[in-house]
Amino acid sequence: MNNSAKIAELRHSLARHASGAAGQTAVPLGHAAADRVLGGGLKAGALHEVFAEDWGGGGFALLLAARLTTRLTTRLATRLASARTDRPAPLFWVRGDYAAREYGALDPMGLAALGVDPRGLVMVRAPRPADALAAAGDILACPHVGALLLEMEANPKVLDLTASRRLALAAETSGAGLVLLREGARETPSAAHTRWRARAAPSHPDDDDWGRPRFAVELVRHRSGGVGKFLMEWKSEHGCFDAADHGAVAAAPFHRQADAQGRRAV
Amino acid sequence: MPEPLSGAPLVIAGKANNALVVHALEARAERLGLYPGQPLANARAMVQPLRVVPADEKADAALLENMADWCDRFTPLVTLDAPDGLYLDISGAAHLFGGEAAMLEDVLTRIAAQGFAIQGAIAGTSLAARALARYRNRTIAPPGGAAKAVSPLPIAALDCDAKALRALRHAGLKSVGQVAQRQPGELAARLGQDFVRRLRVMLGQAQDPLAPRRPLPDLMAEQRFADPVVSRDVTAATLLALAQSLCGLLERQGRGARILQAAFFRADGKTERIAVRMAAPLRDPAVMLRLLNQKLDALADPLDPGFGFDLIRLEAVLAEETKSATVSFDVDANARRQVLFLIDRLSARLGESRVLRFLPQDTHIPEAAAAAIPAQDDDFEDGAWPAPADPPPRPLRLLERPEEISHVVAAVPDAPPARFRWRQCLHEVARAEGPERIAMQWWHHPGATRDYFRVETRSGQRFWLYRDGLYRQAGLAPRWYLQGIFA
């Protein structure tokens, strides 16, 4: 019995090594300019901070986390062995008790409409910020978690530089994507690999109807590369981002291109 | 309760039929001719001085519950016989205590040692044992001997109301045996069918199954201690040993535990229980121990051993069949099991209602379209969700309850607002789509029809608004609500 367990574990680590070194997987966002600045894609196994500047920011963080779950595709066994499908690894969302009241509860119907399968989502409600951090530690200890979205309101005392280092280290060890969503928070020093400011962006001025969800995001800090501003669109049917540049008029000011390569924003 | 040697005789008085009556009394008072049920005024007239204490029925009931908890150490099936009795179903348990006589002696001396006046008896049916315990203390009726044992008891042992008792006395019946000789038909006509049923149970001719106070475990393992243990190390080691023997039992039956409960019986009578639920049947002692320890660490008040535990029991309250292969060659099955175990750990840490998954519901009402259920209750497969759509027709987030928006300005009466105020922010609408009309389920909760609009503000934020009711509904100004936020 122990031998077969060992073999299963070995097979698993082989599978992980085949798809790139553990914790070093980069997941392309789909937005060409952003991927270039990020060096191929958003690094799984690292801490990414998203500061929401308005109601669109939370959506961006969730979609970022959903995108990171594609780093692992597991075949979740079905009751019918024949009906197996590849599916992204589970997404865990940890939020405080009052977050649902303040920022709205998740509507899985809307999530499914965005192309993220609600079956892969586990929602964890934590009574206090300290519990949220402890739960995050538990979740990141499991190597089969796709990504974790940790939602933190304001600047709780427990979320200091040490806690953020701990989170970054745990994400690095497990290889899971970790997105820390900060709502109504001041920017303080942290161990994050990237830091984003995100808000909703209006549809193209020439359009009468609205189209795909759009985000004006700013990569303000990046430990291994440049920064920049991007205008992104979420493509539900492909489950990835794309440049929102049809018409190209509105997009131009947001593309301060990656000539900032090598400059580190603090 | 220690009997005061000096001072006035003690009675407990309670209210019955709007009058104060003697509820309970000490032996000294009984010798003076007082009796339970006597009006208090009469008792005061007979004995002076008399110490009277008001009855506290709630505390009595709580005490009986505590005693029942304590008696769980003898058998898992304990039932209350309010206000002052307990039934213990000891089928198959007596041999653990060295036979019925030894067990009865053990139960009675240990309860008496705690300061209670106690009587007990063993018989084949609950009511026979009840009657014997009250009128022939320490009797053990052999199997099939219930009728013989209860026959000489007075008719008061039948525990029927005063009217029936009077009727039996008028008929000249003085003992249970005499009543039993009458035709059941006669008795039923005079005293009711229920009386006959109870009489048959008392005579051992029918069974009256006890309803357990808590669900009976499927399997359990327990450890008794001659000397109560206090140290955390011994407790932990005992839990591990119990988990190992429980897992042995589970393995032999090809089952795994879904609900695990550890019960700690304190020597002074208090019982502590902790329960852990699992998403998948489990029979790995190390994992069990880890989950239990996590739950113990998460307790608001740490487990207090007091004077020590004299019994620790581990129960598989619910055991389910497991699939034969415990370790699979399949990488993905392994991954799945680890994720389920993670869900168990989170549920043990935070409580199962805080670790949730979603199931689609068969309704078109937006706020009820999905239900959040404990993640342990379900696997990752069920549910048919809508396909991806560009742009999404439903918002990503719903407010817990729709919030009314104010200062609504609309170009034409039926149109969506051009400007509105919500949470102290003024929003200018740049684009709007709608209406999408959603009618409430009038057969469940009467509510107005809602006209939904998807609006985008000048800054690009997208909200889901609705107008409550039709615009031209009699005399009502339309009210607008914000219910959701799009990504």
C-alpha cells in the first residue's frame, strides 16, 4: 500500500516537472503587452496584490485568480469514468464575514457567464482577518490547489510585512497562484511579486451598447521586470484577457510601453 | 444533598393548578406525615416551623440531562424519563461490567456517591424496569420474568392518572397482578387503549422501544481509566490508540467514518463532546487525530479535564462504505482526495457552514438562483451552470438585499435612470440595456414585477438596477433598487 502511494506521488511530481519547474509556471494573461512586461505571463507560486480602486477592481482580482487556476488541470473523477473532462484545479476564495454585505455576495450565475466554472470554486468565510490568514496557510499547504483569492478589507494589523512574506513563501512552496485583493486599503510595503491597481474602464466611446468587461489596470510594482498601464478586456468564451484596442483610440494613453524594463517601482 | 441534622424540615414547593403544593420533601418531613402533592398551606398547618424552598423545574431538567450525559458511559442509549428518571438500554452491554447484578450495583453506587438518592432495577421492558425501580429497588427480573416480578406491586406502580387509579380501587383491584387478570377488552373500554398498551409493556408482553437522546454511533472504541487522567499527553495518546482500533473495526467492515465524535467523560460527571465531519469516508488514524486535534485547538474554551477523565470514547457516528482501493495509481484521484482533506481541515477549523460550494437552483429569481451549501456535503461534480456569454447577462456580485437608490433622474418615465445616487456617490449613466422583466413567484411570496436594467456609468462601473413594480401602477411612484455589480 505504501509503495503504490509513493508511485502516485512520484507520478505527480513528474507531471509537474514536465510542465515546468514547480512554482515557476508562468500563466499568460492573454494581453500581449502585459505578458511581455511580465516576462511571458503571471507567475504562479507567487503573491500578487490587487488594490481595487472601484467596483471593477474586485472583478479583476477574481478573474486574475481564475486565470491562475489553469496552471494545473486535473481530471476530477466523475461517477461515470467515461465522462472525464479536463478542468482547472480548484479556486479557493477566502473573505471576511462582512465582505459579502459590504461588497456583495458572489453570484455563481454571473461567474459561470464569465467562463469560470462555479463547480471548481470553494468559498471560505473567515470571522476575523487572523482566521483568514490561517485558512490561507492551510490552503497553500495543499499542492493541488489551483489558486487562492484572499480578500482583505482596509489594513488589518495582522497583515504586516511578516504575514505577507509568509504568504509569499507559502505560495512559492506550493506553486499555487495567490491573489491578495485589497479593498479600501492603503498601500504599504509587502513581499508581493507584483502589485496592481485596478478599476473598471468604460466601453468604447463609439459604442452605444456595452461589450466585454473592461479594466484599466496599472502594474505599479514588479519584482522581476517593468511596470506599465494596460487596458484589458475579459473574453468569457476563452477565459482569458485581451487587449481592449479595437478602435485603438482609447487604448493609446494606457500603453505606456515597457521601456521601463528593468526599472523597479517601489 | 446532605441532610441537615438540625433546623426545620425542608420541603420544595411548586405551583400546580394555581396553588402552591409540596413538590418534594426530605425524609424527616415525610416521617411527620407530609406527602408530595399536598397543598403547602396544609403542610404548614401540620408542621411548624417548616423550611420552604421554591422549586426550579428548569434546573431539575438540566440536572437530569447532565446525569443522562454522565450515564452515556454505561451505554450509548440513554433516555430521559422526566422529571426524575432515566432509562438505560443495556442490551449487550452488561457483560462489559461483569454481568447485570454487578452493573446495577456499579451504576447505583456511583450515582449515590455523587450525593443522589437513587433506586434502580433491571427488566426486559422499559416500563417493567421503571415500576420495579420505584417499588422494588434493586430487583433484577430474569428474561421473561417481568410479569411475575411486577404482579405483587401496588396499582400505583401503573403510573396512571388519579381518575384511573380511583376507578381501579373502586373495582377492588389492589395489585398489578389483579389488574392483569382482567380481560383487556374490559380495561380498554373503561380506561382507554393506551392503558392496556402500557400494561402489556409492563408485563413484558409488548416492547416499547426507547428513543435515543442522540444518534447512536455506527461503531465506537473506548478507553476506561482506573485513575482519572489529566495530562494532555495521555489524552492525545489515548485518542491515537482509539483511532487505531476504530480504524481496525472500520477496515474489517470496508467502511470509513463520515462523522467522528470524541466524548470525554469527566470523573465529576461533566461530559465534553467534539464532532468532526469528513467530506469522504475516512479510516486513517493519523488523519483522524490531526482533525480532532485541530478541532480541540479551535475550541473557544479549551478542553478542561477538571479532576480528570475516567473514560474517553471515539465514535464513528456515521460510517459509510469506502471504495476498495485506498490508494489509487491515478494522479488525479490523489489530487482530489487531498483537496477534500483540505476542505475537511478548513471545516474543522472554521465550522462547516463557513466552507461553501454552490449549487444551481431551479428558479429564475436572481437572488435564489444558486444555493451555498457546506463544501463537505457534496463532491465537485453536480450542477448545470449557464454557458459563458459575452457580455455576461448576470452580475458577478449580488448585494445581500437590494439597496434603494435615490435622486433618480430619468429622461422619460419608462427609461432607465440617467443619474442616481447610491451609497453617497452620484453616478452618471453612460449606457443602459434593458428592460429585462422578471416576475416574482406570486404563489410563494407576493411581490411586484421587476424591470431590470444593466447600466454603465461614465467611469465604467457596471450595475444591475431594477424598478420595483410597473410604472403606471396605481398611485405609486416607482422605486429603484441596485441589486448587483458586474465585473
